[in-house]
Amino acid sequence: MFKDYWSSFWTRPATIGSDRTISSVHDDEEWNARQEGVARARPNMEGGDSIILREASRKRGRHMVGGFDVIGENEGDVEDRSEEQRRKGKELREQIQALKAEKEGLEQRLRSAQEDAIGARENVETSFQQLKALEHHRNSIIEQLNAARNEASMRQQEAERLIFELEARARAQEGEVRSLREQLKEAEEKQVQVGKLLEVRTADLKGVQTFLTTADLHSGSEIMAMVESLNDEIFQAAAFMAELLESEQATGWRDRRTNIRKYHQHLLEARQQTGEELFTHIDVKYRDLRSHPLPLQCAIQGILTAWCIQRIQSFSAGAFGDNLQRLYGLIRESEVQAISGRWRAITSTQLQAVEGESNVNAMVETIVGLMCVAGWPPLSPQAQKALGSVQNKVSTIEKKSTELKKAVKQDVTTTDMEVFLATPGALFTEEMEDVDTESEGVGNSGSGSTGPEKRILCTVGMGLRKTTRKKDGAGPLETQIDLLLKPKVTLPSVLLDSEKGVGGVRNR
């Protein structure tokens, strides 16, 4: 039984096809090695089946082992022989399993080798097709090259023919050139006469040209930078003036009242510019401002900001400037931007030549009056020395505001660049910038600002917006407003912080 099984398992398979694979030689060697192993294993397997079994006829010298009688052997020898046969059978089974696994591996390698051969054959066929395509492409290129050579030869012949014709034409045109030179001389004489006439007409059109100019001398980003610079100058000046309060001894209540009466007229304007709430806080809590002068700094910023905006927006001081501003408003409502912008630029340019004296002194008086409300002694030696620095800082602010006024009033005509502020007590919105919230790293949103705590205290930095009047075809004039810079404001929380002992001079 074992013999038949072994022989059927190790029968060598027939050769597949007439072609041998790459690994066929190696497979033959492995096949021969397996056959030798089978030949060595057969005697042992056959020995197990050739044991002569007989029925027990004698009691002496006969033994039964596993259902068989074994002659001439005692029971111990028979058991040892059976154990040996079982061990060998187990080894043979293990060998059979190993050989089966090896056979499967070789079959897998054979299949892989056959697949590789098929893939290589396909690659060869593909390469052959590509080679044929390249050969065809090469022949096509050769044909195109020959055609190009023929065309180049034809073009060369055509070029030679054209050169011959052009030379003949050039000789014919030499006479025409001589005639044209004479005509050019006559034209130059006429040009001199036209130039003189043009000078006369240019003088007549100078006034019209002023209205036709549309180019701006400053871009929107440059105007924004000028506004930011002016806001920063106001901030630095206000911080310096608020610090003066810390370095001086407070005046007595009698001297304070005397000083307030002295600057009464200026303080009326300061109360309007800073707002009633902030001005009242400075008046009532003036003793606390020496250690916490932030409210005073905000008030000075508000006064300087309002002063600069009034200077920049108005054509001129007084009632005459107000009338011009109203007239300009009517022109903007009825005319397109090109005309209204040029009118504004011309009017502002002419008024600049006759502008009145500087009003720096009046602004210094207003600031000094507010500081007197805060308990600052203006007649002390240190105060008198500091007044010169205050004067210089306000003069610098006036100079920068004048430059900004020229830029927005005269140098930009395609749109209206307007500086503006938020009125004290107005509701805080998303179109404003809370400088205290920004300094604390909190979001600067105005959503939900419905309570009194969200009403602004005063404006400490001017904003900038761009207004343009446009007309679409025959339709009416439309106004487009773009917010370029939000006005910087402070909220009533500054006063609460001051009462809690928080709120020194704000420094950037």
C-alpha cells in the first residue's frame, strides 16, 4: 500500500510544451535528488509488510504481537521491531510532507517562470512594434526634411527675385525722395507758424486743463500712512502732557478755581470736544489723576483730534469757510467727481495763499486750561519750562495736519478722502476701534453694543473714509463710501479703571 502511494506521488510530470523554461535544468537536478530519496526509503517501507504472519500452532517459541504471530522471536524483540517501524513510518510521513511542500514551491516557481517568460515575450513584441513606429517616424522626418529643403530653395529664389525688384524700385524712388525733401522744407516752415499759434491756444486752454486733470498725486495707502502718522503724533503729545501732571504738586482749590476762570472760554470748547462725561470726571476726580492720569491723556487726545479734523475738513476758518463747505456740498450733489474734485482742489489751493495766522496758541491755551482743571499749576517754574515743549509739539501737529489737508484737498481729485471722528456718547460699533481692548489683546468687535457701557467716551484718533460720486450712464449720481481707517475711541471703562487705581499714562 505504501509502495503504491509513494510511486504515484513521485511520478515525474510530463514536460509542458516543447519549449523548456529557464529553470528546467535546475528542476531536473531537484527531481533526481527526490528519486534517490524515494529509492532509499522503499526497503524500509517494504520491510514492514514482509513480516511472515502465521497462526499460533505451538505454545513454546511463538508470540502474538498486534494481532500477528511472529516466528522465532520473543515478545520484546517484536515490540522493539514494531516501535522501530512506527518511528520510521512517522519519519517517512514527515519526509513526505516536506517533499509535498517542496513540490508545491517548485510548482509555484515553475508557474512564476512561465509568467515571466510570457511577460518577456510580450515586452519583446512591444519593443518590436515601437521599433517599427520609430522607423516609420524616422522616414517621415526624412520626408519632411527633404520637403523643407525644397521649400527653402524655392524661398531663396523668391527672395533673390524680390531683392532685384526692390533695387529697381529704390532707384526709381530716389527721385521721389528729392521731391519730398523739398516738400519737407516747406512743411517745416509751416510748422513754425503752427507752433506760434499753438502757444497762443495753450495759454487759452490753461484754465480748462486744470479741470481736465484726473491724476492723483497720492495713493490711498499714502493718505492712510499720513493719517496714522498724525494720530501717532497726537498720541505722543498727549502722553507727554499727561506726564507733566505727575511731576507737579497739585494746586490749592482757590488757585485751581482762579485758573479755571482764567481759561473759561477755552474750557467751553474743550468740554464739547471731550464729552460731558469725561470732562466731569476730570473736574470731580482731579485729585486721583495725579497717580492715574489716563483719563486726562484721553481728553487731550480728543481735543487735538477734533482740532486737526476741523482744520483739515474746512476750506477756511470762520463763517466764510463754512459757506464754502456748504457750496462744495451742493456741487458734489449735482456734478460728477471729476468736476467737483477739481473745484475743491482749485479753491483750496487759492485759499492756502491767503490763509490766516496759525492758531497754535489758542490750542495750547485750551490744553493748559484742561490741565488746570486737573490741578496742574501753570505758573510754577517747571510748568513754565514745559510750556515751550507743549508749544513745539502742538506746532508739529499743526504742520502735519496742514500737509494732510493739502493731500486730501488739493492732490486727490478722483475721490474725496475725508477724516472723521465719532461723537462722544455715540454707540460703539464695528466701524470703530477700541484702543483699550486692542491693547489687552481682546477682539475689537462692536456686536451687542446696546448698553450704556458700550457707548464711547471720546475719540482719540481720527478715521479715514473714501467717498466717490459715480454716474452710471443716464442714471442719477450714486455715492460710494469705503472705510479705510476706523476712528480710534476709548470707552467709559477707562474711568472705572482709574477709580480702581488702574490707568497710568498709556504708552505704545
